[in-house]
Amino acid sequence: MNIAKTFLRSVTLALSGLALTGCLNLRPVTDHTRFYVLWAVPAAGPGKLGSDGGLAVGISRVDIPAYLRDNRIARRQGAAEIKYCEYYQWAERLDKGIQRVLAADLSSRLSSNRVVLSTWQRGEVRAELYLSVQRFECDERGRVVLEARWRIAAPGGEGTSLAGHSLIAKQGPGLLTDPEGAVGALSQALADLSQEIAPVVQRRLCNPKTV
């Protein structure tokens, strides 16, 4: 009997010690994750290409490669390796962010303040923009690359489609040392893309059935 009591007392003390140790080691966990969004860059200079604010532009869903669908911000190392920053992440889906910012950038560079996203009714827009992104990342030295193919068409496929390929490279700060600055460089690359596309969109707005 005494042996049983002694054993039970020992087990109780051991469990109490483990519980106490566990409580003492319960420290608050700090989440170091930071979330970022792309932002629009207003057009420099005189402003819009035209004056007719009634011409609407439709921007279709943006196509991005699978490696950019991760919430973590992608960083290229070398020619083929992609690293993801665990603590620096996008606050929204990247394809949605690109579409949203491109719409704002184009709006500040075109005659139209009306930019429709993803879906629209026939007759609601005068030009349709389709964008396929091949690359959109920075490397370990802060160099930003945006490569995209785009196509501009009249509603319903009328007339001739205008297509183009853009390759934009610029130097920014390193993502690991200045994440906000790196996201700013990516945002500026999108602004540069809109600057290339805007005159072609304007041609389509002015004459939707012909080049």
C-alpha cells in the first residue's frame, strides 16, 4: 500500500512539474509577417491623352504564371531559381492587384475615367485590354523585371486586334533590406507598362474598328 501511495505521489509531482514547466514556457509568439499592396503612380506631365471621359475601357482578368500565385513575394536568384519571402507577402491576389493598379494607371493617362474590370456588357466599353504577364519580380540585387504580352481589341472582336510585347527593367532597392521600396519599384514598372499601352488604347478608343 505504501509503495502504491509513494508511486502515485511521484507521478502526481512529475505531472505537476511538467504542467508548471509548460506554463512557464508559454511566451507570446510574435508574427513578423508584413503584407504589401501595389499602388498606382499618377502620370507625370500634362496628363490625359484626350478629353472625352465618356469612352470606357475594359480590362480583362490578368493572366500570371503559376509561380506568382503564391501569397509570398517572389524573388529571383540567378537565371532559374525563385525564392519566396516568408515574412513579406501580398495582401491581395497578385493578379487582382495588377489589374486594379493597371486600371488606375491607365485612367490617369487616357481620355477615359471609366475603366471596367473583368466583365462588362456589349456596348459598355469601346476597347478591351487583355494582359498576360510572363515575369514580375525583383532579384537579390533589387533589379525589377516586368515582362508582359498584351492585346487590345474592339468589343466583340470587331476590327483588328492590336498586340504588343513589353519588357521593363529597372533598378530598385533590395526586397530584404527595403521591402516597401521594392514594392514601389514593382508599382513603377506597372506605371511604365501603362505608359506604353495607353497610346495604343487611345487609338482603339478613337477608332474601334480599324487600326
